[in-house]
Amino acid sequence: MIAWTIYVTFAGAIVLLVLPRVFARWLALVTAVAGFAIGVATFCQHDVDLAHFRTVVRVPWVPALGMNYHLALDGISLTLVLVTGIAAISAVLFSWDVTDRANEFFFWLLLVVGGSYGVFLSADLFLLFLFYELVIVPKYFLIAIFGSTNKEYGAMKLTLYSFFGGALVFLGIIAIYVTGGSLDLNQLAQFQFTPQLQSWAFPILFLGFAVLAGIWPLHTWAPTGHVAAPTAGSMLLAGIVMKLGAYAGLRVAMNLFPQGFQMWRTTIAVLAVVGIVYAAAVALRQRDLKFVIGYSSVSHMGFVLLGFATANVFGVSGAVLQMFSHGVIGALLFAVAGRMIYRRTRTRELDALSGMNLSRALPFAAFTFVVASAASMGIPGFSGFAAEITILIGAWKSYPLAVWITGAGMVLVAAFTLRALKRSFFDVDLANTAAAPPEMEPITIPEKLGAGLLMFATLAVGLYPKLLLDRIQPAVEAMRFLK
Amino acid sequence: MSYLELLKLAAPEAIVVVTALAVLTVGLTSTRAKALCPIVAAIGTAVAIGAVLMLPSHANLFGGMLVISPLNSLFKIICLVLALVTVPLASSEKSLRNPGEYIAVLLLGAVGLMLLVGSEEFLMIFIGLELLGLSLYVMAAFDKSDVRSAEAGLKYFLFGSTASAFTLFGISFVYGMAGTTALAAIGQKLAAGPVQPLLAVGIVMTLIGFAFKIAAAPFHLWAPDAYQGAPIPSAAFIASGSKVASFVVLGKIVLVGFAPARGSADWHAMLAGWSPVLAVLAALSILLGNFVALAQANVRRLLAYSAVAHGGYTLLGIIAGGRDGFSATLFYTSIYAVTLVGAFAVVGVVRRESGGDDLQNFAGLASRSPLLAASMSIFLLSLAGLPPLAGFFGKFYLFSAAFRAGGNHGLLWLVALALFGSFVSLYYYLIVLKVIFVDQRSSSTPQPGQSNAGAARTSDFNVSTSLDLFSRITVTVLAAAVLFLGLMPQTLAARILASLP
């Protein structure tokens, strides 16, 4: 049944193209909700074995070259399918005001979503790569046509970075295919690649994927891309697209090349820690609210990579949980900055925002942003805390030093988040307190619904992380590099 | 061997020749030649395709002069299909004053393609090359009202005839060494082992002619001018049919005829032979084609340089050799040809509507004609190698074949280079798409001194839209084919693989 997430989304995208414009956003919403509902329904089924990457569909596709249309599911995939659904629904809700070329907009948006479902569910390497590359071009158009600041530059940079990563991945996949003689991920997971091959193919493959996960120093596409993108685009980028890279790195690079991973994991840990601290420090100096959030995304994704590098159950499970958590929180932050604030004030400059008394003009936005910031800082009770503490426990076993440095980095995260929060909403001009808050269009119902969904998700997982961890952990334990 | 039997086996070629003559007659006599000629040509081509399907599966006449095999028949069909889709482009091109003559020459070119594909003997191959070449020279220079067309024809002719001379020279050396002109016999006569200097000269000279045909650097210099200046259907045919047939023949010559003189292109174990020569050509083409394409402001020139790069990728399969590599090359060149005809058809429509084929003429195409814009993005993204389009699978097939070949992944350097090249290429394809989807058309009228002023006849606008119907249908069909071959590559790949011995 889970396979229908892909079909429903692509079918919705195609139908969108021929439908009159008035239906576009409704159809997009229905499609996104349907995809999420399928994910939730699978989540609620108790008879599904989520500990192993179990085949859902397997149809021969190009028998001459051993390619199959092969989908499978385990706890990790399911978690990411859920976050994709949540991000998709909220992205559509926060794009409710898109009227110019609306069909096209939602078409590209649904292609990104559908391709992401495909990546998370593929059990055939070629199929996975197909979906992975399929996401690149829609992102370009979403940003270049519908974006804001410096959109063509941001879109091209993001696309070229993605495609550069894609070229590295292509090479790695060909190496796997030719030496392993198969494209089936489950079969390949049994295959013993020579250490010599692993030593060079692993870094190529992992780096290729990690470009999309925003690994330092190849992260620079992320802030510019996020800033240039329309609100829904940033939400999808932070919520889903960065996860594609991390997920594929785990599922393909680490799982197929365990020895290569052992050889290189210290390097990954170093890059991850540098990324966490560096991005947080850079975020502290940004003037544009979206840049702050963009760099915070890079910092949070650094936690995912650090979790991978620990190579133990805690660290990796925490990393998967962090992917979910950041998907939700990142989407929420961008929704506030891009839709709630920018659409009304036409500026994201912190200096300009600080004089606007926004907390009184837009109380709901202020409330949402406080929740999102708290979640982002890792306050207990939100998903960010649950994920990051799990990662750090895992890291303590492998790299104690990294935990110390990351701990310092988390202070920086708190610093830049609080700074952004204060400057944007709570910088009350004391001389001007009596003045009435500026007139602004009130927060609309779709915005409230979208924000509510995201806040609910981060709270639910924060208060009861076992909900996801119970499904993630067995799947992680089944991975080869832990044995 | 009776003449009747010969005629039976050469029926497809004969049918196309007869059709060409019929078209010529119709063009001269009928008052409605413009409408009739394409129809006659289309029917004749379709009948010829039927005749190819009726051929026996194996036959060999005159020591390889006419060989009928599943592979040859498959590619005769592909070449005929490419000629068939070029016909509607020719019918909507206004600048071609005598459609009968033009289409007749096109069909004669198609006969050249069929002879090339259907022969495994050097003399026949050379005759095929010349027949094809002469038709293409005429087609390139056909637009008498445009000086660029004349330039394209002359450049193509000068480079082409020089390249032919090299090839003939090379063939004579090879004949001197082997004492025969049949490919299979040459392959047996040539001694395995180190390549003798005389044979090396022969091989290199022979390859030069083909490097010219496939526009591999450094023999690509004609391509940008020919692609830009020639009438659109001619450029499309030069870029598609001629290329497919050349790759088929090149593959047969080196893999069958020069099999003992293969050498090795592996990184640490280069060995004299044809494969290092082709590897150098491929590497140069990939680098030069992609980097020079970055700087182009004219879409046709851009397509020409990208064609140079694609020629480089396609060579990878032949260098890899074997059944796997050759079938990857054949698959890639076929889908490339389909894609490029489509792209040229779009360029043709845009050129008639907006009076030029520079990048700025494509601005706002998405709002003017969503269908053309969508088709163009399918073609360009397929060229860039993005899923779910045919080019993506083609590249995967090609690069994995190259990676597999050679000892200890010796061709890794070429694969990495090709991947780097296709990374670079995405930029210029995206720039075209950006212009189509993001930019808005500027309201200013085209400048009188603009490069393609010859086609800027806005008063003909209404006339052209009805003629463009054929072009638009062709574009849509080709875009659907590219998408279909991307989703179901099995349909073509398995057929090619099965036809190879």
C-alpha cells in the first residue's frame, strides 16, 4: 500500500497540468494529504515488519541489465515517508496564496514530493538514483520561477551542486553495479566488496550524497538556495530534500561499504562537527532572517552526519530521528520567515523587522516562531531535544571530544536562535510602546493549519520519541555496518 | 545469384530510390508539389520500412557488400524512421523553394545511410559514405536566399571531401596489408600482436573520416557552422541519421575489421591500436564540446557543440568494445538522434515565429506555447542525462559498459571525465530552459541587422502556423518517444542486444 504514496503524488502532478487553475491548490492539498494518509495508515498497521527492508513491489523493468522496479519498506523509510507527507501538506498550505502560474507551481512541488517518496522507498539502486535525480530539476524551476532574492543565482547554484553530487553518485553506483553484479539493495547488502574498492568508492558515493545533506564545506548551496526559494520551496528543501542525501548515504554508501565506512568515518565526524559549529557561528552574524535559518539547517544536518559517523545504534537511530525532527522544525521556521513575515512586511532584514513591533501585530506568528525556536534550540519536550540527545549519547561512545565541541556549538545555536527571535519579534522600541502596532493582514486559516500540523508533529515526537524510535532502532540494528 | 534475388534483398534501397525519383517528378510536374511531395515521400519510406521487415534474417552477398542481419535491418529501420520524421520538418520550412528536389535529395541521403548500415565491406562503405555525403552537402546549401546556408554547405563540403580522401587513403593501406576489403576477412588476415607502423597509418587515416562524420574533436570544426547555417531539416538530418549510421559502421569496422589491432586505452596500460586513438578523440570531444558550448548564445551552435560532446560519450561504448559496449553505443546514438531531431524541430518552429534562433528568441516560450516548451525541456534534459528520460538510461548503460571493460577498471578515467562533462553540460541546457521558462519575451522588435534576419518575416506569421502543424505533431511524437524510451528502455535496448551476435 505504501507504494501508492508515489503513484498518488505523480498522478496528482499530472492531473494538475490539465485542470483549470482554480482547482490547482485544492488538488495539490488533496494529493499531499492522501500521500500522508497512506503513510500514517502504514504506520498504524501492526503486522508490518519494519525491522528489515521488506519488499513491497518487485516487477522486472529492464531484465537485460538486471533492473527491477523494486520498492521496500523499513522503519527508517517509513519515518522519512511520514516527514515527507507532513512537509508536503504544510508546504501546500503555506502556498495557498500562490496565484501566478499556480498549476505549474504545484506541479513542480508535487514532483519534488513524489520523487522523494520514491527515493525513500526504492530498493533498487538504479530506481533510487532515478528518483534522486528526478528531484533536481523541479527544484530549479520552483526557485528560478517563483523565488525571491537573487533567485536565478540561488537556483542555478543549488542545481549545479546537486548535479555535481549526482555525478559522484553515478560513478559510485556504476562501480557497485559492475563489481557487485546486481542493483538490488538487499542482494548487494550480502555482497562482499573488496576493501580496495570500498576505500575509494565509499568516499565518492558518500560525498556525492552528502552534498545534498549540506556537508561542510559543500554546504554553500543551502543558505543561498533557501533564501532564494519561495516559502514552499525552502520548506521542501529543508524538510525533505536535505534528507534525501542523508538517507541515501545511510542506505547505500554506509550499508553497502561497511569497511569503507570504517575507514572514513572519523573524517565524516570531523566534517560534521566543523559544520555544526561553523554554520552556527555564521548564522550568528546574518542580517537576513532566512539566512539565519538556512545556516541553522546546515548546523542541524551536521548532527545527522555526526550521528552516522558514530557507527552505533544510538547515534544512527538518533540521526534518523533528527532527520524527521529537522524536517518538521526547518519547515516551520521557513514558514514563519517566508510566509508569515515576509509576505506581510516585504522584508526579512532583522534590522528592519526589529522596529515593527511584530509580536503585537502578528501574535500567532510570534507564538509559532517561539515554539519553532525552542524546538530548534533543543529545549526538552520538542523533537529536536530527543534526537540530538540520542545522537550525543551515541557520539560519547565513539568520539567523546566531538561531544564537547558540539556542546559548545549548541550554545551558539541557542545564541543565534534567540538573537533572531528577539530581533524579529520582541525588539520593542521603548520610546514607541504606546504607538499602535502596524496594520497587517491577519494570519489566514491555511497558515494556522499548516503551522498547527508542524507544531503538533514536533511536540508529539518530542514528548514521546519512542513512537518513532521503536520503529527506527530495529531497522538500524539490521544494517550491516553495525555487525 | 539471379538479379531477381538481388533485387529482393536490396528491395528497401530500391524502393527508396524509386520514391526519390517519384518525388522529383511530382515536384517538377504537379502544381501542388508542396503538399504532395512530403506525402509521397512518407508513403515510400513507410513501404521501405515494411520491405526491411520482410527481408530474410541472414544473407551475405558479394563478400560482405550487402549483408542482411538483424542488426543491419534494425538500423535500416531506425535510419528510415529518422528520414521519415525529417520529412514533416522539410514540409514546414518555407525557405526551401523546391520541396520536391529537397525531399528527393533527402531520400537519396537515406539510401546512403542504408548502404552504409547494410554493408560490411570497405568499398561499399565508402560508396555509402560518399552518397550520403553528397546528399548532405546539397541539403546544407539548399537555402539559396541565405548566405549562411551557402557557407554551411561549403564548409561541410570542404571538410567532408578532405576527410573522405583520408579515409580512402587509409582503406588503401589496409587493403595493402590484408589483401581484401571485406571486414570479416580483414579481421582474420591481420596478425594479432603489436601493430605495424604501416597498419597504424591505415587505421588512423580511416578513423579520421569517421571522426569527421561524428564530429569528434578535433575534426568538429564544420559542425557549428553547418548546424547553424544549414536549413533546419538538413541540420537535423546531419545530426541524426548521418551520425547513427556512422556509429554503426565505425563500430563494425573497428570491432570486426580491426579487431586484432585493438590496443588498450587503460589508464596504466596504454597500448598502440585504435582504442587509444578513439579514447583521445572521445576525451577531447567531451572536454571541448562541453566547455565551448557554455559560451554559446545561439541555440543551434549550442546544440552543435553539445553534439561534439555527445559524440565523445558515444565513443566510450566502442572503446569498451564487446557486445555490451557496442549495444550501449548503438542505444545511445539512436536515442540521441531522436532527441536531436526533436530539438531541431522546436528550433525550427521558434525560428519561424520569432525570426531567429538565438537564446533571446526563446524567451517566454513557456507562455507562448506550453507544449513546445515542455517538449524542448524533455529533449534538453534527456541530453543532459536526467531521469526519467531516455538519455539518463542511455548514459547509465554506456558508462557502466565502459567501466566494466578493460582490466581492473582501466577506463575509469574516461568514465569520470564523461561524468564531469555531463555535469558541466547541465549548466548550458539549464540556461536554455531558464530562458524558456523564466525570462519574458522583450517587446522590442528584432533589429534589422540581427544575425538571422533572413527568416524574420512576421507578415507570414499566419501562413506559417498552419504549416507548423506538422512540425508540432512531430515534436510531440518525438518528445513522447524520448519519455517512453526513458521509462521503458527495454523496448529498444533488448532489441539491439538481441540483434548483436
